[in-house]
Amino acid sequence: MIKLFLKHIHAVNEHIQQLEFDYDHSIEFHAGQYLELVIAGQENLYFTIASSPSEQRLILLIENKTATLIEQYCQDNNFVESKHPQGECHIHNFAKPFKNLILVASGSGFSQMRAICQDIILNNKDIKVTFIWGSAEFFEEELMKTWKDKVNIVLHKIEDIDIEGKNNKHEQLMSLCLENITTDLNESAVIACASPDLVYPLQDALVEKGLGEHMMLADVFQFMPRQ
């Protein structure tokens, strides 16, 4: 188990809190991995680490109600425990080298992309990054401005529009991706953080356009594999 010591908490918008923890830096993780916090009586406390291993504190972006629960637990117990970092969505896990990295996030998938972008920038990795984010509400825009020399950022407001009983968020983001992915897919890798309804059709479309078969990663591959 890892002990996380809460040092700071603040709102990034009206729905999400940023929690910053001190931790034992002998614990290793890759940008893009996630933690499972352990609190008695609570389930499914899975959170993507929003910070790069090169940053001084471990950052989690958490919805208000759960963030308040964790804050109170840390106040009562001085720390919260976590299982060791997990997850296969990181740049060291691709089948072959690549020049271009395409990051696709829907909504709260920003945490994973934040960590990966920070890791690439802080460690001066020679990778061209395109970050496509479709969300009803953006945040951390000041941080994203610091990425401008390394990351091509495509932001698009995506609302929950219901057309004939069908929500078209995924269709909007899918179209946005296909319009803005202009790099050579044969030299590219993709990490996506979204639901299976977006991830699998996007994988099929990109493979058809030249992406290597094993050059896309997404946590849903592990948690919700194709049937």
C-alpha cells in the first residue's frame, strides 16, 4: 500500500476539486496510470493520476462529493492509503517506436492527458503531440497555454444533445478526431480516454487509415473488452 498525505485542495471548476498529495517518491508510476484508494465502506475509488512522475506532488482531479469524502478521511486519519499504480495506458507500452502521439479525451479524461503532456514536456521528449478534448466544460486552460510549443491542442464544446432519442456526444468527438488527425498514422500512437462507444469505432477508423494495429491504448480495452 502507498500512503498519500493530503497537502492542498482547491476547485478547478464548480464540479471538480484538485487534490495534491505528498507521497513516498520511491514508488514508481508512469504518466497515464491510475490509483485505487482504499477507504473502509467505500467502493470504486479509482482515479487517474493527473500529474507526471516528474512533478513534486501527486495530483488527482475528483468530483466534489468524493473529493470532500477523501478530504475528511485525510483530516481524520492523517493520510489515505492507495494500492500501487495500475494501468497500461502510457507511452512506454506501445509495440514499436513512434514520432507522433495523438491524445483523445472525452469529458473528465483530461486527467490522463494532463499527466502525459506534462511528462513529455518536463522530460523534453522528442514527440509531436496532438491533444483532442471534447467536453461540456474546460478547465486548466492556463496550464494548457504552457504546452503550446509542444502540443497542438484542439478543444471543442460537446453538449449532451439528444436527437431522436440518441445522444450524439460520441459522434461529435469522433468527427472532431477524424478532422484534426493529420499526422502520418504509420508513425503515430494513440491514447484515448472515453467510453467504449467512442474508443472502439475510433480505433477501427484509425486502423483503416493506417494506424498500426497495436498502436492505440485505452483503459476500456482492459475494463470493457470487445465482445
